[in-house]
Amino acid sequence: MDIELLKKYYNYPVNLFDNTDSTNAYALKLIKEGAEHGTIVAAESQTQGRGRMGRKFYSPRGGLYMSLVLDFPPERAGELTTLCAVATANSVKKLYNIDCSIKWVNDLLLYGKKFCGILCEGIPQLRKSVAGIGINIGENEFPADINAVSLNIPKEHQQKERLCADIALNIINNIPLMPKHMEEYRKKLSTLEQKIYFTYKGTAMHGIAKDVDDTGALLVETSSGIIRLFSGEVSVKTEP
């Protein structure tokens, strides 16, 4: 990526790396040092990319890994995650004319496989959040044990600087309009009306995903009634 080109598209502070351990970790460090709203940390690859619930996020060269510093309360991470998903999906459609779906709560899918993951976290005392977004763009192959796919955009057409800036601006500009984005989030959500399996309060359960409320919680119909699942508590699967 070209930092000067990125700055042409994006009028906020930018930190660009060829390789880093984790853009989210670096952005959290910058928050402690006083980073302003809109600051971006982006990298071509990560050595210690992180996903939800402590999982590793495979981050090979050829992707776009970005973290956005926001004046946004971390306790509303579920809402921010849904906004990031919609913003990223819209930017991918705009730049590459590719339609994708969303798997609750933080994955973007192409052909039923994940090409983008989102991790929102922050520092509650400072009332700041980091929106981390990792996108498989390039012509990459993935290990057999990773159910992932790439957008497979040739290098000369990737426009990573435009994509990075467009996603960030989509998020920043739509925060004041929340939860307006939830209508689009629900339309793109592949999880609804699917039978899902999850662990709730230590018990393995299953049910039908019926809706997502404006906080990002998934409403699941079970034999014992409707259960609200929060993104920070559970992981859902479509098979046991």
C-alpha cells in the first residue's frame, strides 16, 4: 500500500505497515497515547492477528488488515460490529461489484465461506473503541482447516488504499445515524431462519435464529423460549 495515496482518500491520521503483529494491538496502544478519532492502522500482513473469543486470525500477505480508532463506547461493541459489517460489504460492492452476505455477528461471506472478519474492542476508561477489519483480497490459498476464501482480486485492481479509506469513512459517517444500518444488516444476514448450535450458560443448545435486535444481539427461538445471544458470550454454528 502507498501511504501518500491513502492520505489522498482519507483526511485522518494514518499508520501504515508492511507487516505488524496486530493492527488492533497497535491501535489500542495509540489510544493510550492520545490517538484521535478516525486514526487508521493498516498492514499488508499480520503475525498475531486476532479474532473473537481469543481465536487466531490468519493474516497472510495479500490481504487488507485495518484498525480504526473511534470515539465510541466499547460496551456497545455489538452495535459497532454490525455497522462495520455493513460498511465493509457496501465498500466491497462499490469497488469490486461483489455481493456478499453476513454471518452473525462479525463475518462476511462469499460462496458460503469467510473472506472478512471483524473484531471490535476498546478501552472503557477512555471511552474509545477500535474497529478491526481483516479482508482477504488477493490471490491467496488457505490451509484446508480454515474455511476461508479470498475475493481473488488481481493486484493491479485491488485499490487497497481506496478500499481502506472507503470502509473507514462509511463507518465514521454512519455512526451518528445508528441504528439505521440495521435494516441493511438484517437483509444481508445469512444466519436468519437457520438452525444453529451454541453453548449458553454452560449448556449446549440449539434453536432457530429469528432476528437481530438493534444492539446486535441474536434472537434465537428454542424449546424453552426466545434467548438473546450477545456476540461477546457465544459462538454459533450451523452444525453440532
